[in-house]
Amino acid sequence: MTYCFHVGICLCLVLFQTTVMPYFHLFDRFYDLLSPFVIYLSLFQSLRQSIPVILFFGFLMDSLSGGPFGLYLTTYIWLFIGVKWIITFLHVGDSFLLPFIVAAGVLLQNCIFIGTIAIFEPGTQFLSAAISMATVQVLWAIFTGPIFLMFFNYSHGKWNKWLEKVFAKVNS
């Protein structure tokens, strides 16, 4: 049932990112909304629960984007591995570190995107625009990333409590 929660949240994020956000100028340079969810999965969920969700939505985002196939999947996997590696050194319960973990994740994602563009489009003059975009996205991540992480964690707790009530009624 946890997979249902993860799929529901991710579908809502993908729909919001692709249908609502493009119509607001404020969100022109907003980061990928699935990045905080991948970070949430790596911080608070097990490997068994996280990998299928990351694979599925990596393929979904690759299908929706116009970029090279496998770009989002590779990014999400490296983001997941990177955060799992970072939490071996840092204490996850410290909420002061959450903005910087999300910002580092968004920076990693931008570095992978910039590297991919540099490989497929050599000689283009995109570096200053890409650095400007990455800077704005990292700033967005510092301020909004922890809110997303807390929302995902809170929602998952509520989901589990609701399921316990439903199963208690079914079993009694």
C-alpha cells in the first residue's frame, strides 16, 4: 500500500509540474518537483520501497521530457545514491541540514543536465544561462525543499494511520 501512496504523490507532482507551473511566471525557473521526493525516499524510506518508484517515475519523466531518454532516470538514481551516501556521514534528524541536502540534490541534478547538454551539443553558448538557472533553482530548493520533505513525511504518516483504521474495521 505504500507504493500506492508513492505513485499518487508522484503523479500529483508530475501533473502539477507539467500542467499548472508553466502558466505562472514565478515558477519559470523552479526545479524538478520529483527531486525532493527522491530525496525524501532516500532519507525516510527503505531501498525496497524506493527503487521501483524511482525507476517508474524516471521512465515516466523521460517519456514526458524532450531530452535524451534515460536522463531523468539516471539523475534520480544518482540523486538517490548520493543522498544515501551523504546520510552515512550526517545526522538526518537535524532539520537544519534538510535545506542543504535538497539544494545539493538540485545542484547535482543540474550538473548532470548541464553535462548531458555539453556532451550532445558541443560548442553551444549555454554556460552562463545554465549557471544562472542552476543558481535560481538551488535558491528555490533551499527555501522550499524542506517544506516538501516535511509534507511528504507528514502525508505518509497520515496515509499509514488511515490504512490502519481501514484494516482494523475490515478485520473486526
